[in-house]
Amino acid sequence: MAFHGVANATNFKIAAKDVNAYVRSFVSADDIDNGNVFYETAKSTTSGQDQVFTAVKPATSHLSNLWMAVEPEVVKTAGKYRNIDPDIRNFYNVAGDVFAAFSPKIGDIITLSAEALGGTKSTNTFVVATNADYKLNWAASAVSGLSLSYLGDTYVSLPTGTTIGDTQRVTLYQFEVTAVS
């Protein structure tokens, strides 16, 4: 089973926590992992979604001023049961469902799992927005568009052990937003 990207919002230090204009509701035709980035095209035309915007996969001409998904990780099982699965890596925003996102700003500190990122870390010290990919991708330097600089590793504990008190740690990468356009 493939795990989905994790954006550990409890470790975020972002402007969006204090400025509601930087947080919006979105809907997408694709499944969206937390930590995925996208651009906004227009408000949804679906009835009852008058305050919801449409999320679209980044394109070469739209790598600036992107939004990042950060819906609380309440895992749905069989599409109807919520919070039965304690592993936040199994959470994703289902296509057609409304989800929360924020607008990254320079100086924001963002923590993401390896599953939320594309490419290979190796000696790369940035993750950047790329054409036709919801994931930020490892890169050697910043680009013209959304770019985050690698700060270091951290972790999150998951209650997925096989015995009482047994937990697993998942490595997360911490970044600082260095460019948005």
C-alpha cells in the first residue's frame, strides 16, 4: 500500500495561521495529498460551493503564488467512517471533496514527509514547484516560482505499533519558504 504525503501542520510556522485571507477552501478533479501545491483558477460552479475555489495542477506558466493543501488528517475508511485509521499517511483529499489550503509566504516554516515530495533528496537543498506535478520536487537551487529551502530533519510519531505503547517514527523534512514568485 502506498502512503500519501503528510504536511505536519502542527509544526508549521506560517503567516496563514494569523491571516485568514491566506486560507481558502478548494475542490479538485484529482485526489490531493496534504503538502501538494496547485494554483487557483476560479470559484467552483458547483451548487453550494460559492466560497470554494478550483485547484489545478501547476503548469510552467503557473509556478508562482501557489496554494498548499493542509486539511486536518481525519482518515475516512470506505468513504464513510472517519478517524478509524490512526495512520495520518493514509489520509488524502478525495477528488470532488472540499479541502483547506493556505498560500505560502516567504519566511513560512513548513514540515513535509518524503511522500509529499518528488525527486531524490541526495545533496539537494531545495524543493520547488515544477510543471505538471502537485508535489514539490527536490532541486539544487531555488527557481522562479515557489521554492523552499531545506532546514533539517524532524519526525512525527505514529500510533501504528503492534503492541500497546509501540509507536513508529516517520522522518519529516523542515523547510523555509524562500520564494513564492
